[in-house]
Amino acid sequence: MASSANAGIDSTSANAKCLRPKPAPLYASTGLDVWTLMNQVAASVNAVNLGQGFMSFPPKDFIKRAAQEALADDTHHQYAPARGRPGLLEQLGTRFSEKFGRPIDPSSEISVHAGANEALLSAFTAFLEHGKGEEVILIEPAFDQYTPNVIMAGGKPVYVPLRICTDKDPSKEVISSNAWKLDINELKSAISDKTRILVLNTPHNPVGKVFTRKELQEIGAVAQQHNLLVISDEVYEHLTYGAAHVSIATLPGMWERTITVGSAGKLFGVTGWRVGWAIGPAEL
Ligand code: PMP
């Protein structure tokens, strides 16, 4: 009896040595992101790292002063409302009401997040149902976080390429970022009865393309025809180098189906702060 009991204990502890908690397959499948990978590789060979999105200049004094003043204010250190602090929501409401040419209600049409990335993940999570194979159109090349965010939210990424359309030879000459075009028929053919979301990114990371009003109208028409939610990642809205930045949410019929995502990290050159927002109609 004693020896078989011991054998039981031994085998349990042997098992305990082998068994380890494992992440859910959905999460494990997303792997290491490009950002982490490139930072490690660049550091290991002491290379100049162009892949990490850091600003190469310090933040302006006014923004650092604002952070210092906020820290010195004792009312700022307790739980904030889940949707964001009222003062920030109000400021965002004023700025985006002006930009969008419509009154935006800060208490129901804006939410503040831990960076644009969390705003994106929250939007995917809110609009995708697990286990249904719901599809999300991503325009490639694309910011690398979209794919794992979609997968973790239970969706399936479907890629549509931007293609270089120019008479120039890109291997010999510098081409404009606007030489990258989305073929609208290619977009249409990627849509199935499972497509729920189209992700737009303008200005575009990594190619820098600023989508024109006409391009956005065409994309918007497809979204309306197929009842898609558009998640419009506009974190680089000011990096247009002279081109007009158009938010797709401002086009006719698009406010109702668009969540626009922004980032204070990009806006003020303080990427480590991780303050972002999502803007859309209260029903969404
Ligand atoms: N969208 C794009 C296109 C980005 O390039 C980045 C950051 N590199 C983000 C979203 C994430 O922004 P945040 O740092 O505010 O989470």
C-alpha cells in the first residue's frame, strides 16, 4: 500500500514537473510582433533602428509642462472614469466637432484608451463574434498590430494589397507614397458574407499614403453597400506633408458606420504616454 501510494505521489510530482499552464491557442497563435522582434534584432547588432516609431526629437516643453502640472495636482491620482477624464473628453469633443463639422458629444461619442492600439483592440472586440469566422479587411502593407488584434478578438484577417501604380521604376527612382493605390475591384472581390469590418489607415503606416477624398468615397460606398463597420486609424492625421487629411467619417453616410481612432502619443510626439481615443456615434 505504502509503496503504491508513494508511486502515486511520485507520478503526480513527475507530472507536475511536465505540466505547465498554457495560453489559449488563439493568443499563442499570434506570435511575436514585428516591433518586439526588430527592437531585439537591432539592439543585438547595434544597428540604427528605423522600425520602432520613436520620435527622433524631444517633446515640446508645453506638453512636458502639462504633464508635470497634472502630476502635481492631487485630484489626478485616483481612478478615472472608464470612458476617460471629463476634461480630456471635452477637449477632444471641441477639437473633433470642429474637424468633423458636426457636434460630437464627449459623454457618449468619444472614449479614451491606453493608446490607439487599445482603442483598436476594443473596437475589434466589440464588433466581432468569436467562433463565427467573421472577416476583417486589412489593407496591406499594414501596421503590424492589426493582425493579432483581429485574431485575439476572434476575427479572421483578409488582406487586400495596395499596389504601386506609376510609370517610374521604384527600384531606381523615388516614388510618391500616393503611387500606392487600392484597386477598388480587388477590395470588392475580397468581401464575403462574413466580412464585418474594414480597417482604413490614413495617413498610412508604413507607406505614408494619404487617401484622397475620391478614394475614400469609393471605399465608403463599398462599406455602405456591404454594411461594414469602418475602423479608421488616423493616428498620423497631421503628418500629411501638404495633402489634405480627410476623415472618412465626414463623408455622407459614413459617420453612422465609422469609428475613428487617434493618438496623443503621435500628436504630441510622446509615444510612451499611450493615450488614445475612439470617436463614433453613440449607437456604436
Ligand atoms: N496605428 C498606427 C498606424 C500606428 O503606427 C501606431 C503606433 N506605431 C498605433 C496605431 C498605436 O498608437 P499608440 O501608441 O497610441 O497605441
